[in-house]
Amino acid sequence: MDRSEFVSLADDCLDRVADWLEDFDPDEVDFETTDGVVTIEFPDRTRYILNRQAAANQMWFAAGARAWHFDWNGSAWCDDRDGYPLLQRIEEVLGEKLKRPLKGLTGA
């Protein structure tokens, strides 16, 4: 994949996540976007980071002491170790933090 294709796919993913986060109460989840990064912040000041890593052609997601790397498989960003979809991982990890199931990011 060339750089422009990677950036386009990565930015589409970042935009989708940011659009999903817009629906949260800002007292529950706040976020900001910068070039290639979505920073998610919770009231306890915990931060989760989703960002594109152009040198590796990957999306990286960090949540506390946990971190994952995702490759584009032709149709979705999937974990480079177990193939787990990025958007599903984000729903689940944020759901764990908020202590409730979350939907809407994966289309489910």
C-alpha cells in the first residue's frame, strides 16, 4: 500500500471513531483530534490514544498499559497478532472502562 492510500484509509478510520465519540456525553468521554491522532479522555484523566503509524502502515490503539497494532487486511483494520477488528476492540475497551456495553462503531 502506498502512503496516500494508507493515509486515506487511516483518516477514514479516525474520522469514523471521532464521529462515534461525538454521541457521548462530554462528562463521560471527551476527545480531541489532531493530525493522525484521536485522544480519548475520561473524567479520571485516563487517556486512550488511537493513531496512525505511517512508517509501519498501521493503526495503533493504546488504552492504559495495553496497546495493539492493526494492519489493513483489504476490508478492515485487524490486530496484527490475532486478527481482531480495531473498531470492535475500541467498542469493547471503552465499554470496559465505562462499565457498560457499547455499540454503534462497528455497525452492530
